[in-house]
Amino acid sequence: MHFMSIFCAYLCILFCKGIHGYLNVYMNVQEGQKLLGLSAELYYIRAGVVNTNALDYVIDIPSRVNSIAINWQSLIGRPISYGISVSNALPSAISVNLNITKSGYIPTDVEAFQLQLLCREGISVEADVNITIQVTLNRALNNVTEFTLKRRKVCYAPVEKEEDLFVSNSVVPERSEHGILAICVGSVLSLMIATTLLCIALCFRNSLAYQKSTFRKIEVMQEMPKAPKVIPAAAKNPPTSEPQELHRRISELTVQRCRVRLSSLLQEGTYGKVYRGTYNDTDEVLVKTVGQHASQVQVSLLLQEGMSLYGASHAGILSVLGVSIEDHTAPFLLYPAPDNTRNLKLFLQTPLARTLTTIQIVRMSTQIALALSHLHSHGVIHKDVATRNCVINDELRIKLADNSLSRDLFPGDYHCLGDGENRPIKWFALEALQEKIFSEASDTWAFGVFMWELCTLAKQPYAEVDCFEMEHYLRDGYRLSQPLNCPDELFAIMAYCWALLPHERPTFDQLDVCLQDFYSQITKYV
């Protein structure tokens, strides 16, 4: 009898450990790269230790991905019994199929099972798809452990005209299959409250375990942001305001034309051109210039805007490298362009950009936020923050550039409101539209649109709104809607940038904290 008691106690110790030390369940490196942009294994259970952070996180499955794989392995020297089920929130729109039976045994060698997720053709929707697994070590002792892998399948069907507005009653609007324009049921004030609360909830630094979902205000948001520095539209940034200063800078950067070689034409507008080339036969450069028929005003504008970021020494800023001006020839502006540096907006419109992950988009946003923080710390307002005025290289490092030639190379992004000046109306804050007032806060607004461009692969913001109606739309509380593949937390940061009153928008130091915290949130379990 005593022996049987000891034996039963031994069995209880052996099997009542749950799955601790007995099981691995994880995504391999290839799956991590495909879904998260990380070259790392993501363990849900490692040697029986449950990674609650990873299990709590919902991973988006992009429209381009039709199947996912999960690796598992029994570590006890024998197969372990399992049961598996899949819940699908929208079976009418998404079909899901496992390549394994609903019950069986987890092998002792590393193997993978696959879940196929197919979108119904011609539909745009998101749906939660959860994989629930039951692991049974000993049925007699009722030693059953259950866990769920959370996924969200994104289906996207391009349409000729997709509504991209929401109204300011909520930061995270309801999304329908047809992207119908949301109806305004709240005041502009409610947008301020909702966006502030969401961003505060996002920007947390908890010392407790992530799964407890503890949140608190970050330190930089305890006080109202200081009033932003305001620069009237008529005034340029101080560095290039005087012709004498412009001439001095050009003389400092002058290079010999014979040292510049043009290799290929990248962009061409009505008068503006961008070439890829080399300087001194070794340095890869982008060259901005104009055609021989360009007017003196167009030449002067190229030089003035091209020198606007002169001397900006920052890893996230593309400042002019050299200038070549010779008699009877068009000026050349040279910019450093290693690693196949090219225009960000054009890159986003290529098939290669469709593989961008949320993590990569957050990294890109952070790089530009830091660049703008640097400019603002030196009293410089950019006034034209957009993907068209950024460059990207093969390492997905992006830099903020000046806006020289952008009006000519991207005419669809600029509109004239009858005052003879082409401006990026749909990137403008309300005060910039109404009073032509530009500030750090108006750069923040444009940065929110920039992030929206990243998530939509450079879709046109407010595509269905006439430029003459933009002031009315913004004043009534309409904003860009949440892109289908954009996490709620990331969209909350965008919406926070679109607060109606300038002093209610975050600074770029605050935005950097928000982005860094979100980045930590989505990578901490890897």
C-alpha cells in the first residue's frame, strides 16, 4: 500500500507539471520574416514554458499570404496527444483549412502543420482566425493544457474609388466591406478626447508583465505641449531667406561639372528631372536639375528649395552634397545616394513594397520622426512632409529630403486654390489651409498623413474630396480612415497628429516615445 502511494505520487509529479519541459510550439525564422519582418524564431511554448506575451498578441496575416505554418515537437520521448480547432469570424469571406486532423499526436521530431487562409475574390475585410490547441499528457489525471494562437486575416480587393474618410467621433472607426464614409455623430472635441486617451494607453512603460495590460501616462505627456513655433507662410525658413546667404551656401558647395556623370533618368516632369549618377567616379548620387527651357523662376526655386536642408547633419536627413552652376547650363544639385537610394513614394507603388510589415513601417516612421525632431530643435519647419519628399535604400533606411521639384514631379499632390500657388493641400493642417500658418504642429499633422501613406502604399489621401472642399471637411471633423492592414495602436498615433487645435498635437519627441513603445510591444515576445 505504501509503495502504491509513492508510485501514485510520482505519477502525479510527472504528469501534473502540465506541459512544462515537454513541448515546443513556435514559428520558425521563415515565418517570422514573412509575417513580422523579423529574422527570429517566435516561441509560444519553449521546453514547456508558456510565452504569454506571444499568445496574447494578434498577428495580422496580409492579403498576399495564403498560408501559415506552426512548428511543434514533443520533448518527452513519445508522441503527445492533441486536439485542434479553428474559429473563423467570417466564414462567408474567408475559408480556412488545416492540413492535419482535428486530433492526433504531436511528433517527437520537429514538424510543421499549416493553416490555409483564402480570401473570397473581390472583397475587402478583416477577420479574427484563432487556432486552439489542447495538449493531453495524461487523460486519467485530466492533465489537459489548452492555448490559443491568435491571428487576424486581412483581405484586400483594390477598387476604382475607395472611400478613405472617417468622422471624428472615434479614433478607430467601424470598417465595412465597402469602405463607406462614416457618419458624424460626435463633435470635434470627442476626437481630441478619444485620440488622447488612445495614445496615452498606447504610450506606456509598465514594469509589470505585459499580459496584465497595465497602462499609465508617459512622462512627456503629463503637461500640455508648449505652444509651437509659428512661421508665416510668407516667410521662408531662416537659413535660406536672404539671397546673400543662398549665394554663400552655393559657393561653399560648388563642384566641377566634369566630375559629375549621369547614368540614368529616374524621373521627369514638365521641366524638372532626377538622374542617378556618380561624383568623382566613386560616389553614387542623385542629381536634380531642370531642362534648358526652364524659366529663371523655376531655376531659382530649385536652388532655394534644394538648399533648405543645407547643413542638416542627421542620419535621417538627406541634405544637398554639392551644387554645379556653370554658364549657359542648367544647375545640378547632388545628393548622396548609396545602396540604390530612390524616391520613397515611387518605391511604395512597386510590387516590392507589398511585402512591408508593420514592424518595418514603424521603423520607417520613427526614422522620420527623429529627423523632424532634429529640424525643429534647430528652428526649421519643413512644411512639406510626405513620402514624395523622402528617399529609401535597399536596407529600408529612409531619409527626409527637401521638396525641390516635387510640384513638377508629383503634380497630383499639389493644388492651387486660386492664389497662384501650388500647395500640398491634402497634407495641410486646418490652420495652414485657412491662414497659411506653418509650425511644428503643422509638420506633425503632415507626419500623420505620411504614416497613412506608408500603410496604404502611397494611396492618395482624400482622393474623393475636391481640394476646395478640404477646409470644410477638416473643420467638420472628417479625417482619413484606418487602412485595412493598419493596427489600431498605430492608427491611434496617426489620429493623434490630426487634432484640430495645434497645441493638442504631440511633439515629435512624444511621437518618438509612442512609436518606440509600440515597437517594443510588437517585438518583445520574439
